[in-house]
Amino acid sequence: MKTYLVGVGMTRFEKPESRDWQYWDMVREAGRAALDDARTAFDAVEQVTVGYCFQPSTAGQRAAYELGLTGVPVYNVNNNCATGSTALMMARQFVAGGLNDCVLALGFEKMKRGSLGGGADGGDFKTSPVARHYGIMAAGHGFEMSPPTAQIFGNAAREHMDRYGTTAAQLAAVAEKNHRHSADNPNAQFRDVYALEDVLAAKEIHRPLTRLQCSPTSDGAAAALVVSERFVAEHGLRDRAVEIVAQSMTTDTEESFASGSCIDAVGRPMSAAAARQVYESSGLGIEDVDVIELHDCFSINELLTYEALGMCAEGASGKLVESGATTHGGRWVVNPSGGLISKGHPLGATGLAQAAELVWQLRGEAGARQVPGARTGLAHNIGLGGAAVVTLLRRD
């Protein structure tokens, strides 16, 4: 059964504690924006999926209650940094399976300042859900005092440099591009533009990654209304509708750990598997895609994702970004929103914010950051622990 996004919304992503609001305030703002975008009232919603990582159980209900008290089921979703896209996938499955005609996916995060810990509790790595991933890193690179997520991705970057000759300048080019893109995004946490030299000269977080190559902690929310073809027709929403052509989620396999490589531990294999499944089920390939929102939590992960999505050969991603193929005027425009690095990364909202950006792009509503003629978009959202979600969207 076909499924469509007919309404999307998001708050501006902001530095934690910079605004006096609660997570339910964020959800009310993003959720109402999505409903208004779809010209649909909350009482049409049959189920609600809500993604977040850092609030207690049933926070999803507390947030959704701001939109209405209709008694519909509310599902609380936590899948690390892939939480928002997981909530979206659950909503799509309810509609695609014929259970519902209208499901609302919400995602939010209210975070603390400072770097992210190794797990949801930021506590003991021996009992952390990602202990196995950090064990791979520790065995190959040791364990230092820098933020653990920066360490494992930084070590993946070192491996890529050693294995393929990727340069520090190529890594920095990812951040230069995404910060430049965010200047045109009013919802972005950061809108400053930096020269490549500025990115390279910024404070080092974990070699070779500098501060401007790392996504920040952020507050914010995003929402998307997923509906059936019947709902689109009955409510006259063809002008709003963007089809979810295919979607897949994968988790870690033996390949993630067998090599002892941080490149595999941070998710390139499961991202590649999710992309393959989407291409096979849709009959489309990366050559059919115009615009991409992908999970650039650190600059190296954008390069790894180029390879996982089939945009270039393994090891050639540094040259791809250096060539200009992934910005305006190139083969694809990747992260026109500014990506996680510059737009921000409130974990539970990230995947849904990616979907919102792609809907705006495919409708031609993205303003100064619009990709001309965009008709097909791909979103990639990943979380250590692990989950990779790839979503293919198209507007006729």
C-alpha cells in the first residue's frame, strides 16, 4: 500500500538551555506546523509514534497531549541517533500495512550542554549498549579522555586516511560545505560560514576531527504526517503529497565487528545494506536521486555514507567531496539543510528533520537552499548500537 508525507514541521534547532521551553513546547510547535501543513486536524490522527532518547518513559504521551487528547495509541521510540527515522518508519508501516490511514510521527530532544556520552545514560562503558563498539575501538586504538563518540569516529577517520589516502582537507571540506549550506536555513542552530582553513584550524576534538567537523548537542523537535493514498484522495492533498517510495532499517551484523575496524563499527556495513534494500525494493538507484540528507554526525561519517550509498567506490569519498559533486551545481546536493554538523542534532528529532527538509525540497519550497528540479530525495539516519534507516522519497 502506498504511503505519503503530506505535512511536515520542525522547530529551529538551538543550543541547549538557550531558550526557556520544555520538550512538550517543542513538540506542540513542530506538531502543529505539520498538521497545518497537511491542512489536517489532530482528531484525524489514528496513532502517534514519538521518538526521544533523554526523557523518561511516556514522555511521548506528555508531548503528544499538547496536540490533542483523543485517546489514540502513543508509542515511545528510542533507537539512539536513528530514533526520529525509526518513529517515521513505524508510522509508515502502520499505514502501509493497512492498519491506519493517518499516523503522526514526532521526534524531540532536550539535551544538556557539552559532549555526548557513550550511551543513553552516559555512564559505565562496561554496561553501555555500545560497549561492544567501543571495545573494537579500544582494541585497535586505545581509549583516551576525549568524548567517546568523537573518538570512535575520529579513529574511523584515521583508518580511512591510512587505508585510502584521504586527507585532512577532504574531511574538512565536508564541514565547510555543510556550514555554507546552513547559512540559508532559518531552522539551523549555526548559520556561520567558514573557510576550509577555518575548519582545519578550529580546536581539535579528537585527531583529525576539529570542533567544526562535529555535530553539536541541540534542543528541538520535528514532525511528519504519514497517510494512505485513500486519505490523500479523500482530503484533496495531492498538492502536498510526497511518496515514501521505499524504506529500510538494518542493524549490526558480524561484519560490523569481525574486521576490528572502526569504519565498520560505526556503521558503514549496515548503511550499505539498508541502501541496497531500498534500491532493490524501489527499482531506483543512487543515480536517480537529486537531493540527499545524510547523517553527518562527524565529517568522516558523511564520507563513509557516500561509499555506503554507492555514490562512489570504497575509499574514493574524499575525492568526491573535493570535486564539488555533493554541493549546489554538482551531481547531488548533500545536506542542503546544513546537516547535523551545522543544522544541529537533537537525537530524537534528527531523522524527522531530514524528512521535513526533503519534503520542502521536493515541493520546491526550500527557498534560497532549493535544489532546482528536485524530484527524488534520499534520507540516511544512523545510530550506534546500532540502527541505520534509509528512506527514498519522490514527488511526481
